[in-house]
Amino acid sequence: MNVSVRELIWSARARFGARDYYGALLCLEDLVGSARAYADVYHLRGLCLTMLERPDEALEQFGRALDLNPRYVEAHLHRGLVLNQLGRTSEAAEAFQAAQRAEGPPVGGLSAPVAARLANEHARIGEHYAEAGALPEAIREYERAVSLGPMFHDLRLRLARLLIEGGNPLRAREELERILELRPDWIEASVHLGLARYLAGDVAGARQVWQGCLAERPDLERVNAYLAMVERIPT
């Protein structure tokens, strides 16, 4: 059964609210390490691991959330609380300062926290449209989301994937290249950049990107399949 991201996160939050932390982690398991692993997924996993008294694992999850969204104020704060509990007070102080800085300047005349909340709301609505098969509307909502949260790399990746699905690989390539300028180590974004280049007719460019992905992650079966596909195409 194809369960949506929205349903999995909703279920995980419900279990977290019922103090079923193991159950919440189980709900999120299928999203971890995939293109559907939004910053919220890692943040919620971090909260569960904190409540289960597994602080080192919690810190790792908060760190992953912040890799995807460096302005995730709650992730900075919860990371600081865990560090403080571990007696790592100087690191905790840095995390709390990062939370203050993460609020950032106003966006579109809105305060940064309000803009962030609205960005996530537009993304949520976009998922509803995507699940209904209304790709143009989904794309518009995600465009609004990334305009309000320009540093929300996970939302920009989702926008790029929707653009690919909607038959606009050139726009998708632009969005993916913006992500990789700031997150050059994000393999998932690179894999999709290769796909966008391939669909835009740039077979050589796709091959180059996928070969780079495979050099970093030889275990990626998708990339092996993509390369096998392009190797059958004459240069």
C-alpha cells in the first residue's frame, strides 16, 4: 500500500502524543534516507529518541534535520536541550544562539517564524494536490513554499521532483542546482539532478552526475540502473 508522507507523519505525531515513542519511530522508518525524509521527519525522530533516553542518536537526528533546514528553530532548541543534559554546556549555548540566529530576517514582509510556518502549510497543501494527481496546483503550492522558505532544501527538492513528474526537467534542474550549490554532498539531490538532465536531453551530463553519485555511494541500485540505461545510448 502506498501510504503518503502526510499520513505517516500524522500517525507518528499521534503516537508521540500518546507516548508511544517506539511506535512513532516505526511510522517514520520508511521515510528515513529517502527523498521523502523531510526535516520534520528527522526532528520528530530526534524527539522520540530523546524521550527514550538515547541522546546520542537524538543529536544525530536533529543534525540531519538541520542539514535539510538550517533555520529549523525547534531543532536547534531541542538539540541544545539534549546537549545541556549531557553536560556539554558550551555546545548547548551555541545551539541556543543558533536558534536565535535562525529566525533570520523578514521574508516577504513577514517575520521569519511566520514565513516558515506558512512555507510548511503551503507544502502540506501541495502534498494534498499531489496525492490527488493535480500536479500544476501542487507545483504552485511548493513554489510558494520555497519563496517563503528559500533555505528549506527539503521543500525545494520536493518541488524539483514534482517538476520532473510534471514534464519540466529544465526548471527542475535549476532548483536542484540551487540546492547543490549549498549542499554539494546531498546524494539524493544529485541523483535527481542526473534524472533532470537526462530528461532534458543532456545524456552526457546525466552520466557524469550519476557516475559521481556512484563513486560516493556504490550501493545505490537506482544509479546503477540509470547508468546501465544511458550506457546503451550512443554518445
